[in-house]
Amino acid sequence: MPRPIDDLPDASLRQFSRPDVPPPAQIEEVHLIGICGTGMGALAGLFHQAGLDVRGSDDGVYPPMSTHLAERGIPVHDGYSTSHLVPPPDLTVVGNACTPTHPEAAHAREERLPQQSFPEALAHHFLRERRPLVVAGTHGKTTTTGLLVHLLRHAGVDPGFLVGGVMEDTEQSYALGSDAPFVVEGDEYDSAYFDKQPKFLHYRPQSAIVTSLEFDHADIFVDRDDYRGAFEEFVGRLPRDGQLALCGDAPAVRALADHTRAPVRTYGLAPSNDIRAEALTPTGSGLSFTLRMGRHREEVRLPLPGRHNVQNALAAALLARREGVSPSTIAAGLASFGGMKRRQQVRGRPNDVLVVDDFAHHPTAVAATVEALRAAHPDRRLVAIFEPRSNTSRRTRFEAAYGTAFDAADRVFLKAPPVRHNDDADAMLDPTAVAHTIRDRGVPAEVFEDVDAVLPTLTDTLQPGDVALLMSNGRFGGLPERLPDALAQSE
């Protein structure tokens, strides 16, 4: 579990008596601190769809979320000020980027305003009367959540949902929905400066998926056992009449079956799974396979490359079946899934260079993404450009794992990780050491300091027929937009 508040040096500011939050029917005005974050912006959209008066603030407001909120008439203050909470709203939602001394968060605390963390607010206002279907896991949860939403909609169900990414076909990441299921991406990161529980512990799951379980978020979890304990508590909250879908190909995930009261079903590629995929065949745009669900057998063409995406599809299929969707409808729904933005998203094909943008940042996710693109494009040169930006990916703990994550690439460019004011220099990843390991394994690799410096090198390096794979969990200095433009101008 995340570090207890009592152990933090500013615990006195984090522990305070919060006023009771009024019932949803009594709340008319909501202010969100940090409204332009992916989750917070989606929550603002849900409040707006529910007919509330929504406003918020953020530092450095920029598209696409600022544009999304403006199009819906949701006012956003650029920068923070206590004046934004005068007169006080009925509810203040405090984003988890806020520290105890954040001006608006501190004002809400000192004035005893009703306040909640993001997951508390989601659960209090939108999950109480619904059937939460929660997708958790170290990797794959965004794509799996999007797939589950798509399968339910394809079957004529109108679920509520909140996904940590944008669905390509609909440009949506949230919706209130009108039917009982509410699909939620369940993040294990902590909730707010005053709420150190993992987010997914707030969601009251009726049924759940766990896609994977590998150590992550080293900034808040002590070690692997601590991290695993959060998932054990999560699955322990499922009711006896729910269902837990576990990736049976991963022993650490399968072991979670010992920590739940709910019926467990497994999915994966191994024959021992309850739902499995057989006869995987690359199609160029993805994979085809035979879906085995008990006595049912369906042929599927999945428009996503990579064995990991087949596993994601199986997870969504398992819970969709639980919700009453037929195997044939599931197969048709998988074939029509448009994907998620920033998950192997094609950004363009300038000068016959395929530019692909992906959110991968954990070494296992990086390796899976590189291998998926290699399998999808076996005859193209694959150039991987990676930024270790998250709190975990920038740490020396994963230095060795990154050294082997790019074996399927033909050339690698590593951006030096950003340095933050509170970094421990001894604990930070050395990109030069990673590049050295990659080169020792036979793949040319080099390090660059910033996007402005590397962009001319990339345009000179990339040739017609190449695949340029960009991986970062941030904006990457605008590289996903800038590289296709630069390549087009160099034609």
C-alpha cells in the first residue's frame, strides 16, 4: 500500500477533519483543482453531463483538454488563486498533483470546504446506483477498458464509463450512459494528498479485470510486496456474486485468485485458461485468432498488433460475456474496435515513414510495444524513440530492464529523463548506461537531451519504408505532432 500519511514529514497538513459531502442531489456547483488532467477533465465532463455547474483551474492550460472543456462551456482558470473558491462551491475536487501547500487546496482545507479526491468524487456521484466494472493492472488497462466499453456498446448496451485515454472512433473518454454497467479504468496510484489509498479501492467493483501485475510506481510503493498488496486488497473487495477475470498467462496475476471471494475466470493464450485465443496469425493491421469460450468458437480479426492486445481483447470479451453479450457479437465487436489514442496510434505516413505514438513507459510495456510493431511490420526498419518520463521510469531500478527492452528494434534514440527539484540523483536512471547496454546487444543506440536537438537527426535518419515508434507517457515535447510535419517538409 502507498506510504502511510503518518510517515510523511508534513502529516499534520494531510490529516484533518473533512466536512461531510452532501448527497449528489444537493450539489449544484463543483470546482476541480487540476481540471486539465486526463482523469480530472473526464470527471468534469461527467459532472457537466449530469447538469451541474462545473468550473476548475490548472497551471499551464493547454490543448487538447483545454479545448475539450471550452467546447462544453466549462470555464477554466489559468493558474491558481484562492479567489477561485470565493464564493465557495458545493464541492471541491482536489487533484492528486496538489500538495498540502497548494494555494487552492490549502484554502479548501483551512475554510473547511466539502472536498473529495478524484476517485472519491467519481464513486460518490456516479457509481452508487450503478454496477461498476473495474479494469485494473500494471499494463493494458486503458486499451482493455476501451475494448470493454466498445463491446457493450456494439451489443446495444449504453454503459457509463471513464477511461484514462480517448477512444479513436468516438473521441470520447467518458459518458454517463443510461444502463446499469459503469466501466472504470482502475488506477493503483494514490488519490490525493489527504487520501493515500489507491484510486481503485474507492470504486466498489461488482466485477473486475486484472490484466498484469509487475512492480510500478516506485515513488509511492516500497517494494513488490507492497505493490502486490494493493491488488490483493482490491480483489478482496469484490462481492461473492461478482466475477474476477484474471490473465491466466501471468502467474502473479493468477495468484490473486487466493485473495477474493468472487468467482474467478481466467483468460489468455495458454490452453489452461477458461477463455483463450488459438492460432494467432499476423494480418498486417493486427492479428487474427480463434476465440474459444467454452463450447463456443469464433474467428476474430483484431485490428491491433501484439500478443498483449490479444490478451486485452480476451479480458474484455470475458467480462462482456458476463454482461450477457453473445460470442458472435463479441467477435464482431472486436473486429470493429478503432483503438485508443496514444496506444499504437498512427500519427501519419509522411514520405512513407509510418509514425506511431504510444504511451509505453514501463520496460515490460516498452518491450511488448516494440515486439508488436516488429511483428506487424517484419520487413520495415523499426526506429524506436523513447522518453523515460514517469516517476518510476526515471529511476535506476529499471536500468537493466530497459537495456533489453529494445532488442526487436533496429535503432534506438533515448531522451535524457527530465530532472525535477526533489530528485535523488543517486536513484535516477542513467540513459547513457542504458544506451551502452542496448548497443552491446547489437542495436545502435544514442542519447539526446531535448526534442529540438534531435528532430533534425531524426528527419535525416528516417527513410521511406521505416517505422518510427515514439514512446512516452507525456507530451514528448510535441514530437508526435512535430515529427510528421518535419518529415513531410523534407520530402
